[in-house]
Amino acid sequence: MDCVKKWKLEKVAELKGGSDRTFLRVKKGDEYYVLLYDRSPAFFRYLEIQRLLRGASIGVPEIFSVDLERRCILLEDLGDLSLMRFVRGADIDEIRGVYRDLLTVLSRMQRDLSGTLGDVFGLRQLHDEIIYFEESFLSHFGVKLDEKKRRNLFELSTFIFENSPYGFMHRDFQSQNIYLKDGAFKFIDFQNAYEGPIFYDVASLIQDPYVELPRSLREELVDHYLSLVRAKGGRELFWKASVQRLMQALAAYVFLSEKKGKREFRRFIEPGMRLLREASLEVGLDWLANLLNELLRKVRS
């Protein structure tokens, strides 16, 4: 790429993920960096939100150079210790401590940055995720919802919209987008941030198919978050946001694995289905839990 030559960088490796953007690990002398290449409108959104988060003392990759014409950003290399990798090598007490600290940072970010973004993740966007779930995930298994069941899901989204407090919303606040470096959290993939329902990010973190935390720990973490925000009806909002978020995640896993050829996302479909089945029962969507039971049997056979 032109930016590699312009900044006299040496390419080390391409970093894989679910994004259509290109990430390269590069080096210059003895220092390692990440080179982001993005021709989409999200390029400018990334720069805007990085400045916003950094100005609020939220951990994000430092930017060293930008080429607006070539759409390249030279970023701090955060290393390889994602939250997902940390969880797989840590004991339950270490995991509990890190997640409690993360929820504290998240609650501050939601509060302090509320109202700073012009884009709102509103009812249309929530309903669009239901459509995405139906068209990507359910259609992959040959399932078509009747009007009553589709209305159930739209009503859940509407409840979130009408009852959840709103604040800064990362929108993909999960263990592959959180890194631990030098004793601090660093967040990535924030270019799609909105002003949105605060329980969406909480559900993304706690109900994460990439790590699938034990139920008892997840309950404890919800209690901790509710002690920080004291939202009315918070537990119900958490479980409904969990259904919303997990539907979106499952739709994305199917899209990435089957349409984009990123087969590594297939292994997260089953844990996502288990978590969605559990959350569905919590909010009275027994028909969805029963459907997921049937689909899980298919996946395992």
C-alpha cells in the first residue's frame, strides 16, 4: 500500500477480523504499529470518535499519522492481549475483577459522553436489527416468522427504546474489541458509536458468545452495573437488551461465515444460540427459546 512506502514501514502481518477494513501490523525500526486502511465513510467517523474518547481519558489506540487522501491511519499497536484471550487464561477471580472494572469504565463513558454524538440509535435501528436477524440468521435455517412472532420481537425493541436510559453506546462492546495493555483498557472498533440505550453495551459485554461467562458470574456483574447506574427496571432492560444484542450477533456470525467466507465465526453461533435461548426465557419469549432448542439440535447433529 502507498502508506507503507510513504511512512517507510515494514509489513509484518495482516490482522484478521470481522471488518471489511484492512489492518496491517507494521514496524519501523524497533517499534511496532498498526496501519488501518479504510475507504468507507467510517474513516472520518473513526477519527472523530477517537478524539472524543481520548479527550475523555478513555483508552483508545493513539494516532501517530493520518493520510486523508489515501485513507490510512498509523495507530498504536495494542499487542495481542484481547479480553477474549485474557479470559481464556485467567481464573474466575481475575475475570470477575477485570469485568467489574470494565463496567465501571463503561458506566462513566455512558454518562460523561452522553449527548456528544449526533447520531441516535433509535427505534428504526433497533427494528432493523430484528429484520437482520430474520433475513440472515433465521433464513439460513429455513425459518420464517409469522406476524405474531415478528410483532413480539418488534415490541421488545420498542420497550427498550421507550424505557432504557440513553447514553454513549459503542455498539460492539465485546471481548474482541477490548484490549489490556500496560494495566489499562484500550477499546477498538468504535467508529459505529451512537447515542443509544445503555443496556445494549452491557449486554454485549456480559452476554458475549466469544467467552460465554458462567451464569452466576454474569448475574453478579449485572448486579454490579445496576449499583452504578440505578436505572429503573434495570434487570428487565438488561435481559431484553440481551435478546436484542444476541439476535444481532447471530445474524452477523452467519453473514460473516456464510456470505463473507470468514469461517472462523461459525464456532460462535452455537454459544450465541445458547445465550439467546436463556435470555428469551427470561423475557417470556418461550416460542423463541423452543425454536432455538430445535435449531441447536440441528447444529449439533
